[in-house]
Amino acid sequence: MPRKKKSRDPLVLNRLSVEELEDVCHVLNGEDGPELQLALRQLIVTWQESGPNLMNMMFADGPLFRDMRESLKVQWVPTDTGRAHLVFSPAISEDKKEKGRDGKYRVSAEGVALTLFYTLTLHPEWDRLGGPCARCARYYIKKTARQTKYCTRQCGSLATAIASTRKRLDEEHADKLRRAIAATRNWPATRTNLNWKQWVSRREPDITSKWLTRAVNKGELRLPEIKQQLSKA
């Protein structure tokens, strides 16, 4: 069942919950459309690459710093107790709006991304945003401080299994290549009517002629010198 899009009404600064972080994740994972996903991901990637260090990020991009400062309205709102709230809402400039088919102006994907970025950077648990996952590239909410690479245990297990399989295949390939090189060097000294590929394959049954051809084409294996002088196999 598709997720119901968040209305993104004005937010109470001192009442931010994990739901606001989850909304950021949903957008980053494309659940509100590719245009908004791209706009927010660009901000998040720049933010992450900065350290994250917001001072460095903003001072390195003057126009972005200006947009961030001018696109937010904060209000002090009293309550029926002795406490007050800070409520912030978008105040997107006209250049961050676009005209829809119905003739009405709406906040552009870039403008919405700015308000979501506000939410993240003002959130007391901003550092719980994790991602992209090293396996599936999705963003997620960290369950522990050490959860910095994979979004779930399943992704971590699958990634470990894939890495283990890749390591095994690489080791098997290196072993076959070592044996193929040794056999190829011995072929010129043998008395046989078989060409070098046939002879190597007969000696090493798990090394086929096609495998040898690919190894030569990749530059991993050199043709025997005598083979280069006489004819091509």
C-alpha cells in the first residue's frame, strides 16, 4: 500500500519526533517522486561530504546559505501553560515556486527540499539519519550509533555473502591463471600435435579453451612465443 504523503504543515521545533526523520528518508528513497528525491539527495550528499559540518557547507556555497536563511519563517507561539513553542514554516521565495497546469503557483522540488533539509538540521536526533546503504543505496534511521553501513541486518548479511562469494571466485580465478601460465610455458617443449589451448585444457581439465581465449583478450595471459611465430590457434 503506497505511503500517504506528509502534509508538511508548520512544525513545532521543540516537538520534533522520529516521524520527521522518517519523512526525510521516504523522500530520499524516492517515495515522493524522483524530482524531489534528486533535489534532497543533492543537499544531503553535500552535507555528508562536508563532515557533516554545516558551517563549512554554507560558507562554501553562498547562494545556498542565502536561500536557507531566507526560506524559513519562525514564530514564537505561547501555550496555555507557562511554556512557549518555536514554530517554523516555509517562507519560500518566488524563484523557488513554479506554475502548475491549473495556473496556481506551488513550491518547487528545490524549495520543498530546502524545508526538509531545515527539518533534518534542526532535529535533535539528526545524526540518526543513515545512508545510503552500502548494498541497496537506501537511506534509513539508525537503530544504534554503530549502524553506519547497512540499513538492515538482511542487507548486511547479503553484502557479506556477496563479498565472500566474490573473494572465493577471485581466488579460484587466480589459481586457474597461475596454472594456465605454468602450463603455457611448458607447451613449447612438448612433442604434441595439439595446439597450446588444447594441450593446456587436456592437462588442466577445469581450464577450457574459451577460458584461455578470454584470459588472453584481457591481457592476463600471454601467447606462447613459439605460437606467435608459427600460427594462431
